[in-house]
Amino acid sequence: MSIIITGIQQMGIGVKDVHEAWKWYRHHFGFDIAIFEEAAAAELMLPYTGGKPQTRHAVLTYNIKGGGGMEIWQYTSKDPQPPAFDVKLGDLGIFITKIKMPDAKKAFDFLKTKGANLITEIVTDPEGKEHFYVKDPYNNIFELVIFDDWYNKEDYPTGGIGGAVIGVTDIDKSIKFYSEILGYDLVVYDKEGKFDDFSGISGGDEEFRRVLLRHSEPRKGHFSAVFKSTEIELVQVKGREQRKIYENRFWGELGFIHLCYDVTGMNELGEKCEKLGHPFTVDSANSFDMGEAAGRFSYIEDPDGTLIEFVETHKMPVMKKLGIYINLRRRNPEKPLPRFITNALKFMRVKDK
């Protein structure tokens, strides 16, 4: 079987109260489709949870317009901790999550009417595209980025996850990693200096090397029509010692905990990652069951230890209320699911009273 990287399945976000956070993300970013909600122990994440299982409550949620989802994650076995220092742009790990939008002004005005903490005005990136940054109530920064490929034309000002801004120590080494393993083979820009659009972000007034990566070929796979295109922005700060955002903390504590990709061909992917010097550090090996969904997952680390998760989905709900699920192992892994199947996700939307 060949390796297929379908796209960003979800961004993991550690919070103190999963239901409070999910409500905020529903109201502000439109993440109202509930794929699963589960309370369980993270039995296999021992390398990142102090050597013993930790219990958590998690929700996987999507936006009806398409794009990647969010896995909103709350420890129940311990009090999740924030970083012990003031994290700045360029520190090592996922510093910003990119949210897709079709129109900058509409998204900006919408979030402004919602009272969101808009930490910049609409600004222009080195590619010349409009974007802006917003901070949620939990100190996480999101970048609203224009994308023009959408699963549908649902009238909502924001879509799903479109990528991340990741702090690195050696940008050339990181370009190689994200290109060879994740398929981000297109360098959109590679700039150095101070950047006006970073103004307002903690540490954003410093000098950086900044590289935006995209994939030159359209993604394939079951969910490719939903996830669509994505991008990764790598930032390397000049003249300052960088610290790991998750320094002395467990996976799952407060912040952006991992970037997860939907894949097919996990065995072959494992062999490839091993050969390239980034072996699986966690591997469920067989299909795991999360009640409403099932699959196989694994983790690798980028050159600076940032966690990348892979999930090979085996079973997912289509219409939970009717008990209808789909077995993906019986389908051609290169072809997107028929729209009548993915359109059924609208029946899993959560409506607030």
C-alpha cells in the first residue's frame, strides 16, 4: 500500500474545561460538528505523560465549511499547567494555529462583533495576502488566513484548521522534514528581517527567518475533499535563545499539543519515518477504539521535538443518532468519500439553546 497524507485531521488543544472551550470555538470559529466525545485514559502516551497513563476528556469537532478539525483535550487526572515562562514567537513548537477564512473583512468584522481579542488589524503577509491574528480566552493565538478551496459554500465567515506556525532552531533542517515526510514541497516565500504583520504578537518585533510551505499536488484520500489544502509556516528567531513551549510539561497540558494528519499506509509510513531519522515514538500498532470512531495512531517528533500525530481512520460515525458508521478499510484509499456520505456530517452539528 502506498502512503497517503490526506491532510490535517485536527489540531490538539489542551484546555482546563473542555465544554467551556468548545462552546467558545463553536460560537467564534464555527466548530460545531461533533465527531466523538470521550473520557478515557491515554494508555499509550507514556513517553510524554510522565511514564504513567493519564485520564482525559476529549472532543473532536469540525467546521461545516471544511478544513481540519480540533481535538479539544482536558486532563481529568491532574491540573493542566501553562508554560512556566512567557512564550514568544519563535519559541520551539506550535505557537499559532491557522484558521481558514474566505474573506478577511467579513471574518474580522464577525469576530469583532463577538468581542474576540483581535491582537492585530487586518495586515498583509510577505505573499501579499490579507490575514490577522486573534487570541482566545485561554491564551492561544490563531491566525485567520484566506483560502479559496472549500468543501462547500456554507455561509459562515470562518472554516476549519488550515495549518500552523511552528518555531524551529534550524529552518533548513525543518524544511527538509516537512517536505519529505508531510509533502510540503513548495516554498511560497523565504524571508528574513522584521515583519510588520507580526507586530502585536509577543516577541513579534524581533528579527526572524520566515518560510511558508505548501504542497504542490492536491491531497488524495478519503477526506481530501473536506480537508483541502493546508500550509506550514516555519519561524526561526534571530539573536534570542529559544525555549521549548512544552518544556517540563506533559503532552496534553495547556496550549497546542500536537498537529495531526489523516493518513493511509501506516506501516509504510513508519518505515519511511524510520529511514529519515524520525521513528514512531508512539504507535497504537492495532486499531484503537474510541467508542464512536476507531483507527490506528502514531507520533513522531520534528527536529525540535514538536509532536506530529498520524491517524489512519478505520471507522467513523456518519449519522450517530441512527447508529450509522462507515468502515473505511473496505474503500479505495485514494478516492474521496462520496459527498452524500460527508454531507451527512451536518446531522452531527451541535446547536446551543
